[in-house]
Amino acid sequence: MNKPPPAERIVAAALAASALEGGLGDLRVHAVSPARRAWLLLCMEARLVHPAVWAASLLVMAVCGGLALMHGVVPDVLLELSAPLVAGLGVAGLYGPEQDRAFELVAATPTSPRLVLLARVTLVYGYDLAIALAVSGLLWLSGKASDGPAALIASWLGPMTLLAALSLLLAVCWNPAGAIGVTLGVWIWIALPYIGARTPQPAGGLAGALGAALVLGTAAILLAGRGEPLRRPRS
């Protein structure tokens, strides 16, 4: 009689098969490559992210892209305001038992909560980044980005990444609701200089914003699983 596989291997195989919408097959799975394991994790986490996250990001960016195509509207301003808001709110809503539809299952698996968080952030931020890049490319092709695509992307990439990282850290250390509130407050503070303006404000400090975002994001990942809402639901 063959020896049954370890319990953690059975759980991993079942979750992977479910994520790929296939049968459970042989649960006596062998070691898989890191690339394959990362792909399976992304597939699993993509199914757990609420569909509203994808739809809301696409809708907001599509509306802003349409407005930017209109005569007299500065695309830099719209993207610099919309991209950070979309990314910040999307990342804040990823974390915690209130938003996690599979909280008990995730908590029972041997997968590190840091790895789970990293996979979800990669999916949502990567999705928002792809949409923002697509809108920027469309505006450039339509002749709206007079300073070139690089300048247009630089106007929103720093604020978007920094606000997403700040929102993530607050969601881990505090709670998702508080992270969403702070994200909206910071976004309003950023948006105030643009009220009534017809020309973009200097973006500047792209390297500094990306560096600060890296520090905040790394801190959030390292703190995941240490008593934050994902592993310890509030009563």
C-alpha cells in the first residue's frame, strides 16, 4: 500500500486543482517548480478577489480616459488623480477577513500570509497599472499627450504607486476601512491644487515616490501574518 501524501501537500493540490477548474486528480503531487507554484498561487488568488475590484477599476479609468479625449481637458491631471485613487482603494480592499471570502481556507493552508498578500497585490496593482498604461498609450496615439508618453506616465506612476503602498500598509497594520478612509483623505489633499486648474501641476519626484513606495510596501509584506486582521479576525 502506498504511503499517503502529507496533509499540506493534499491541501495544496486540491487548491491548485480548484483554481484551474479541473478535477482533483492524483493528490500525490510531486514538487513543482517555483514558477509553476507562483502561477498556481496567482490563479487561486485571482478567483478570490472580488469581481467589483476589477470592474470598478476598469470603469473609472475608462471614464477618465474618455474625458481626457475631450477638447480642453488636460490628460495629465485626470490620470494623476484617477490612477492613484483606483490603485489605493483597490489594494486597501484586498486585506482582512471582512473582504476575504475564503478567510478560513486561507488561514488553514500552509501558504505564508506574506505570499498570499504579495500575490493579491501583484494581481490588483498589476491590473490597474496595465489599464493606466493602456489609457496613456491611447491618449498618446490620439495626440493628447503633447509632451510624449514618458512624461504622461511619469505624471501618475509615482503618486499611484505611493498611495497604493500606503494604503496596503494601513490595511495590514490597522484595518481595511481605515486604509480606505486615509486613502480618500490623501487623494482629496492631492486633488485640491487641481480644482479649477486647466494645466497640470508638476509631478516631480518620481524616483523618490517609487523609493518610498518600495519601503512602505516591503514593510506591509513583512508585517503580514503577525496578528493583523488576516489571521486574527476581530470579534
